[in-house]
Amino acid sequence: MSKPLDASGYDTDKSSRYLNNYQEHFRHLAGQEVFLLELGVHKGGSLLLWRDYFEKGRIVGLDVKEVPIEDATGRIRVYQGLQQDCALLDRIGGESAPRGFDVIIDDASHVGEWTRVSFWHLFERHLKPGGIYVIEDWRTGYWDAWEDGRRYRSPRQSPGLFGSLADALRRRRFPSHDHGMVGVIKQLVDELGMDMITNPERGGSGPQRDPGFRKMEITPGQVFIWKTQGLPGGQEAGQGRGAGDAARGS
């Protein structure tokens, strides 16, 4: 029987839907010495939740503001700063998980560019092979009121297309996919196709490499990404010549 993940009694806004997904994907880690990093911890309630769920875990948090935590176990460590500060992310990894994190959760800004920067930096350098990276609240990209969001517009509302069917299909766009967090998730999907993107026989610039993601699961509000156990020749995800920029949209 798996250990329940119950947020009652903790000052966290993680919904039951989120917690059910976490329990499904984290249950095999519950009794292990897990190293977990969460970006964006609000008042710190989720850090206490993770501490109690992972009884042997080392829990690390990062928030833009100072977050005092009362933790008699000494298993929680909190840093203050910005999620896109790569030097800070390296310091956190070096001090708190020099062999890498098993789990990284991004519940920070929900701004696409900052999420993209911290994702690739942490995923490549500080997430263990086989580790899980989670991005929360990606659907802010559908909101006009969000800093980098844009209201969804159905493809049926796109301008009329003329010419051949093939030309029409090439030109068809889904505008909301290009904005904010939704755009970032679209770019992450590209990593799953990296063996085709880098295939010289398919027009890729090479050298060909396999995806750095073992799999990716997109759920309402959350994205779970499993890192591969290792790539041939020590090559990391996103570091193939030209391929990394293609995957990241930069």
C-alpha cells in the first residue's frame, strides 16, 4: 500500500489533482534518501509536506523572498533569489545536492522565459539521470492578464488559407502555443523528437542524438519529465550542435 500524500495541515495551495499525480509518480521514492528541490515555495508549507512524505529526504527550496522555516529535523534548506539566476542554481546544487537532485519542481514565476532558463540549466546540470522534473501551472500561457500569456484562439479563427492542402497545413498555426508557459511546453516536446531533428538523412544538421527525455507526461496544470539514464558519448540533452537552440527556441 502506497503512502498517502495528504496536504491537510500544511500551508500549501497544491490541489488534490496535483497531489494525486505526485503520489502516483513519487510513491516508489517515498522510503528513499531523496534529494528534492522546489522553486517557488510561498510560505514554505510544501517543503514541510515533502519533508514528511520523504522521511529520509533532503528538501531544498528557493523563493524570491525570505522564507523562514521551523524544521527540527534539519532536513530542509531554503535559499532566497531568482529562479533564472544560473549562478545561484549552481551554488544550490553544489551545496545541497552535489550528486544531483532526484526531483525538481518548478512552482515559481510561471513566466515562460524564466521557466525555460531554469529548466534547461537544472535539467542538464543538476538533475540525476532517471530523475523527474515537474513544471506546475503551465496554463497561465492562455491568460491575457498574465505577464506573458495570450488568450487562446481556435484554429478555426485563423485567417483563410489558400493553395494546396499541403501548403495550408504547413502554414496553419495554433497562436496560443507561441506564448508564455504554453510556448515553453511546446518547445520541450521538441526534445522528444530530437533524434529526428538531428537526423542528417531527414535534413538535420547533426550529429544525431537521442532525446534527453525518457518520457514526458502533460496533465492539466502539470508537466512531468523523466530524464534519460544517459546519452551516448556523455552528450547531454540540448547540447547537440544547433539542436539545443532548436529545442529551446532560442
